[in-house]
Amino acid sequence: MDKRWPVQDAKARFSELLECAMAEGPQVVTKRGVETAVLLPIEQWQRLERMARPNLKELLLASEARTGDLTPARRPRPRRRPQVVE
């Protein structure tokens, strides 16, 4: 089960917070009673990142294009002045 830490306690006892996260799992930090952040072991974080990343099959079978992140932004180019033909 998650343990909740007020931000003041988390700051004052960070080593203990870290040890609890490694031993017991995710630890929630609250600020003025509102859940603000979570400290969790790196293995859990890496597993969550892997689960969120689509694989090649999912990318190929997706109904929408996912190339927006692959194309770099274009820089604005100055326009040429039209030549006057006489």
C-alpha cells in the first residue's frame, strides 16, 4: 500500500522515504494535503515506460499516423522579393 508523506516530512527524512520506496513500493508526497508526486523504485518506473512505449506492430496497425514526432520542425525562410519584368 502507498504511504503518504507530507512534503515537509519528505524533505526532512528523504533517506527514509527512499528506503521505504525501495522496500515497500511507491510513496506518495502530498503538498497541503493534495497528492503531488510519487517516489517509486527504478524497476517499476522502467516497466511503466516500456508499457507506455508502442512496439512496431502497434505503430503499423494504428489507424492514425504517428509521424508527427519524426518530422523536425521547419525554420521560417525569408521570402524573395518578386522581380520586376520590363
